[in-house]
Amino acid sequence: MTNEKLAILVGGGPAPGINSVIGAATIRACLSGVEVLGIQDGFKWLIEGDTSRVTALTIADTSRIHFRGGSTLGISRANPTKSPELLAKCLDTLDRLGVGMLVTIGGDDTCFSASQLAKASKGSLRVVHVPKTIDNDLDLPQDVYTFGFQTARHIGVEIVKNLMVDAKTTSRWYFVVAMGRKAGHLALGIGKAAGATLSLVSEEFEHPVALSKVVDTLAGAVIKRLSQGRTDGVAVLAEGLVEQIRPSDIEGLEGVERDAHGHIRIAEVDFGNMVKAAVKKQLATMRISSTIVAKNIGYEVRCADPIPFDMEYTRDLGYCAARHVIEGGTEALVSMQRGRFVPVPFAQIMDPVTGRMRVRMVDIASDRYKIARSYMLRLKAEDLEDRVELAHLAQAANMTPAEFKQRFGYLVENETRPSIAPMKAVKSV
């Protein structure tokens, strides 16, 4: 059998824009006379040797699917790299389907699987990967987003905006947990754009971090808000914080189920309610009564219809993926940088120590983060240095100034005060 067909599959979790990539790649391939196969449910059936879970894709089938969220091909977290046998089975199944070109759509785990498939095929299968994740955590330049992130942030901001109004109306706090298994880009992006009271991401803490430090940071924000006469607020927390907290601090964490790639199923850890209970308990020791509601906004954002930014972006990515692999490209991640297609070799984004794809974290030294931090309402070193401000905080916490400083001073001991780089004059043209 001549392996001239192009197959498309989706791994990992949903992200707005998947269908747009599928449609654009299909149209580009069909216009080149290449037959396209849609593989259902990621690698799930390929590693079982099942060739029946395949759909022939045509221009007529896919020309309008870019408006919709979800994945017309389904999705799964099946991992073909768990053993050499599974990799071989996957390659054999693709070979029996007549597939010589593969476009994978997914995050860092799917990208790693794609790289290992290409390597194991020894040149018989050309593979390119389209970076998809609302976590925005693939190792691309800082100003290059992974598709789906902008739509997820857009929907998340709308939700948080409504919660901020509800919080003020009802005099309560919301602890909003946003998706982001390792990196806090989505939580920070939502919190900063919406103007939430504060956002917490794992990158700002030492690893592992004591749960008590996260709790005290939130309790400190509640107290500072009280000292200003407000009993409401919204904190946006990155779900990945739970993986950075000392396991001994989280009852039952070791027994939490893990996915096919070995990651804790964060949804199994009720992080929002766990932190809520701990903060309420801490505030109660200071005779502070506060209504706190935990809210997870993960699944609401990842299958949303893509906003125009992601629709255009993903059509570019799908087009470039099909064109690159058809023209002989392989073992590369597809990216658009400054309006131009840039293939990024898998080897370039691989960590030589771990053998895994590198993850892009929030750069807490960047002006983007420093600006976000400067607008957050949370305890700062200057609060404890100002006698008047310290007195207000202590009064809100039913403590003496000395007691308050002793209790919460450690949070700001090593604080690096946000310092924005001076702006350079721009010459007029």
C-alpha cells in the first residue's frame, strides 16, 4: 500500500479552535490532491490496532466547522509512548490505513507523543504538530499564544466580571479556580483583564509551597479589603497550585487518580473548597466572619465557540501544518511568529535532561506580570512599614500592630517590589 494519505488526530483536552485547524488542514490537503483521514478519539484506537474508527474528510464536510467549539474528531488522552509495543502498534495501524503524513493537534503531551512516533517510524511517517492548549504553556516565544487560550480567557473574563458584580452585591468573596495544570497563564490572564482583586499562580511561590502560605496570602487579601471598608472580592487561582503544594498538606492527595501521562487528575482534588475551608478557619481565629464561595471555571471555557482571533489563528495553523507536511516537512511544531510561518523542530523544544517537552511558565520577572501584580490587592511590604496602614490592618484583624506584623510579615520578607523598566522614547517617523 502506498502511504500517501494525511491523517489528523486530536489529543489532550478540548480547546476552542480545534475544528478550525481540522477544517483548514483538510481543505489545504484536498486542494493538493491528498486524501485526508480523520482519526477518532486521538491515539485511543490506533494503539489498539483498530482501523475502523476513521472518517474520510472532505472540503464539503469541513468548510464551515471552524465556527464551532469542541472537536468533530473527538479527543482522548491515550498515550502511545507508555511502551515501545504501543508505539509500534500505533505505527502499524497508521501504515495499514495507508497514512504517510500525520497532523497531531494537542498540548505538550500530544506533542511529545508526536515526536516519538516520528522518531520510531525512522522516516516512514512525516509528523507535524499544532500546539493546542488553553493553558498557553508550550515552549514558544512569550508573545506567541497557543490556540484556544484567547477564547478561554475571553469567556473566563465574562464569568469573573459577573462574579465581581455578584460579590459586591452580596458582600461575599469568590475563589475562582482556573485551568492550568502547570503554568498560571490562564488564571493570570483572566484575573488581570477582569481586574479581579488578586490572582495566584504557582510560579510566584517556592516549590513545594506550604498550603498555609497560600491560605495566608488569601486571608491577608481579605483583611486588607476589610481595612478599606469592603467585604467582597474575587481571587483567581491557577489549578496547578495544587500540584506545587506539599503533598503532606493535602489530605488524600496521594490517592488521587492520575491520567495516562502520569499527571494528577486535578479535577479529583477539590482545590477551591479545600482552600476556602482553610481560609475561613484562619479568619475565624481572628474573629472575622466572611462568606466565601469556591467556583471552578474549567469546563465552561474549553469547548466554547472560538472568538475571531482564534478562528483566524487556527485556520493559519491548519493551513501551514498541511502544507508543511505535504511538502516534506516533519518532526516540527507549527507556529506563527510575527505574521510568518515558523516550523519549530521537536528537538528544539525538548528538555535534554527530562526528555520531555519544555513547558513555558509565567515569567514573573516580566513587565506584564509586574503590572498585574501592582494592581492586585494583597499584603505588601510597604503596608507593614507604614504605621497608619499597619494600624488599619491590625484593627481589621482584631490584633495589635505588632501581632499582625509577626503573624503576616513572613509573606513579604523576600518581596521584590514591582519595578517596571523605564520606557524608551520612540522617534516619530
